Amino acid sequence: MPWGHSAKRFHKPRSCYIIQLMAEQLNEYNGKATMEKITSLAKRRGFVFQSSEIYGGQGGAWDYGPLGIELKNRIAGAWWKEMTRLNDDIVGLDSAILMHPRTWEASGHVENFTDPLVDCKKCKARFREDLIPAENLAARKCPDCGGEMTDTRKFNLMFKTHIGAAEDSASVIYLRPETAQGIYVNYKNIIQSNRMKIPFGIAQIGKAFRNEIVTKNFIFRTCEFEQLEMQFFVKPGSDENWFDEWRKRRWAYYEKMGVRMDRLRWHQHGSDELAHYAKDAYDIQYLFPMGWRELEGVHNRTDFDLKRHTEYSGKDMQYIDQDAGSERYIPYIIETSAGLTRTLLMVLCDAYDEEKVADKGNDDDWRTVLRFHPGLAPITVAVLPLMKKDGLAELAQDIRLELKDDFTADYDQGGAIGRRYRRQDEAGTPFCVTVDYQTKEDGTVTLRFRDSMEQVRIPKEELAARLRHEIKTYKRVS
Ligand code: ATP
């Protein structure tokens, strides 16, 4: 069996890619979240822009705008908190993107981190062999134009560059294709510096780079992306229990994030999909508008990586268990690996909704709303003065200033109040605070809820506590 990078893609049979949506699931997306709508909203509202757009765009790379970076930071923050702050036995790491080239020889990436590539001789389109329909492959016919296809060749996905002035092979260096290896090479440092005892984990958030052949579906598969990876080191023999435990914990995490659980499912790797060093592997798949696709992988990576690093570096990677008479062993590793940018796309798809809110027969009858969990929403609260005049704007600014320390608080005074609510709905802002003439008299404001559009009147002094309570107890209604 061929072996490759961090498990799955390399080993997946064709059927895993061409997954049909079931009719009722398609219906759910009908008229709602299509990738076109999400991409257009993401650009219009400053979540995600095409990289280098003024030059015609750079494929496989995207820029995150003001709302996008807030959302990305919050998703990363929630994951980091879950992994490190809530788990005493997991610590963090931020390792370098550039690593010693021997790392990638040991991990197998130099030799085997490849995709099977075919080109159309006629229209010059390029495909991953495992992603084209079987009949086209058998006939060597291009799925786009029917032209003749080239033979399949192996294409290494690592970006290769040079370090230093001389462009010779001695100075070859790679952009890391996964963050995991940075954790493995530091595992002994962390045991020594932080007195960690097995079982323990190391979490890392960081950029990874893959020279992907096919980068469609917006930010789903890109050449530059971010990963949320946690490697949990365990005693051999306890690995199967820990593997089950981490599957449970990762599922519960998405539930806690408020993800629509009917759009998540497990996919266990069959024996033909498993990387040869993986003992067991499951993907958490999400029902994206284009079908079920991998969001995160939970893998039992055995002792493969640490053994290989022992072999290639000559350094002893054994753990010495002081509590068990200095017993020595190479730990097994349970990995949870999710894409941060892919999670952001999932969160956008999950939040996207269109809702009929009036019956006047025009565009205003509908609203587009991003139903983000308030803990993830880029803007938590928007403060809106009913009018700019009569001191309402100043009063609203004062209230916003009070809230700013604890929440991302926006201010908007332009246009009719209904329009401003719609703008905030589209940005996914869960709460709007409206300041009106009554505020001047009795110090109360209107608090409007994005999802239900209900409004309540409360004293402005109670706002911060109320928002905190609403965030903590949030339940998605539709
Ligand atoms: P896929 O089968 O989708 O290519 P993979 O099996 O190669 O993914 P891993 O190497 O296990 O993925 O990486 C872990 C996670 O990193 C994936 O579950 C995914 O969320 C994310 N990821 C991997 N490749 C990309 C990419 N090119 N762009 C964005 N996210 C990615």
C-alpha cells in the first residue's frame, strides 16, 4: 500500500469524494446557502477577499477582511480555550513554519506527499486523478472537453524554496504542509521544560501550505491555510481508549459551538483508506453546500512519527516514566486535526439563513441573516441612535464606549433604523441596542435580538450583564 502524509486524502477511494447529497438535505440548502451566495456575502461584508484581486487574483489564497479576521480569531480562541485552558494536561506551542529539511524526510513528505496528476492535452485543464469520474479515467478523456488525457504522474504538494543566498540543494527548505511535525520535534523539550507527564497533549494553531492542484469551493481547499492541531501522547496500550475519548470530546465540542448537529457525521476510514501507520482514523464531515466533506480528522498515529524522528535525528525520543521505575517507551499519538479556515467556511455555511419577514411584495420582505453563536460573532453588539440629532448620537456613543471594553461593539447612525438592523443581521451581529428619546428621559434602551427580532426595554446599566447572560445561555432557534 502506498503511504503518504497525515493520513486520509492519499488513501481515500474515489467513492469518498463523489458523495451525493440526499434529496432532503439538498432541499434544505435550496434557495439558501449556496457557495456563490456565501462567497458574495463574504466579499460584500468584508469577511474574505480574493488575494491580489487587482492583479486578477491569486488562486488558492484568500485575504481575511475586518469581519473575517474577527471571526477567525474567535474560532481559534474558542478552540485554544477548549484545548489548553480547559485541559490541564494540554499545553500550547507555536513552532516555526520553516523546519530542518530532514524533518520532511523523516515524516515521509519528501518522498510521498503526492497527488496523482493528469492534464488534458487539448484544453490544458489539470485534475487530480482521484477526483475525476471513473468513466473518463478509463477512457483517458477530459471531463471538461473530452480531449485526450496525459498519463498520471506523481506531484509533490510541498512548496519548496531556498534559504540563504545560494540556490543549491544544500539550502533547500520547505513550507510546512502540516503543523504536527513541529509538535513532534518539540515533544521532549516540552516534557523537560514543563515537567509534563504522559498522558499529555500539545496544541498548536498555525499556517500550513500545500500546492493543491484543485482549489475550488472558495476557502474549502486552499494552498495557504491554517490548522488547529492537537497531538496527545499516551502510553502504548492505552491508545484505543484515548482515541475513543478524543472522538467523544471533539463531537461534544461542535455541539457546544452551536453547530447544527444534523449537518455533522462521522466517517471511519476503511482498511483501504488508512495510512499504513494509522491504527484507526475517523473524519468529522460537515454537510457543505457541495456535499459531505471532511472538517476534522481524529487519528491514532501510533508511534510512527516519533520512531522515524529517532531514526533520522539520532536522538532518543523515548519517554522515561519516573513513576514506573524509569520504564521507557515511545508514546503513541492521538491526533485531532482541523482546518481553521475550513472551520470558518463551515461556520459561515452553518450560520447562513434567508428569512421572510414581511409581505409587501418587494426585496425588503426578506432578510439575510448570519446566525452565528454570539460567542463567535465578529461584532457582538451594535449601538444605534434612532436619530443623529438631539443628543442621541452622543448618548449612543457613550453607551458604546462603556461596552467596548468587554465586547466588540459597533456603532451605526446611517440610514433608517430598519435598514441598519438588516445590515447587522447580515454581518451576524446577535444584539442591537437602540437609543431613542425615552433613553434621554429614563435611561432605558431597546435591546433587539437578531434571531427572533424581539425587542426588550432595559436600563442601560444592565446591558453588559444581560449580554453576558445571553451569550452564555444562547440556543439557536432555527
Ligand atoms: P482533504 O482530504 O480535505 O484534502 P486531508 O485529509 O489532506 O484533507 P489533513 O492532512 O488530515 O487533511 O489535514 C487536517 C485538516 O486540515 C483537514 O481536516 C482540513 O480541515 C484541513 N485542510 C487540509 N488541507 C487543506 C487545504 N488545502 N485547505 C484548507 N484546509 C485544509
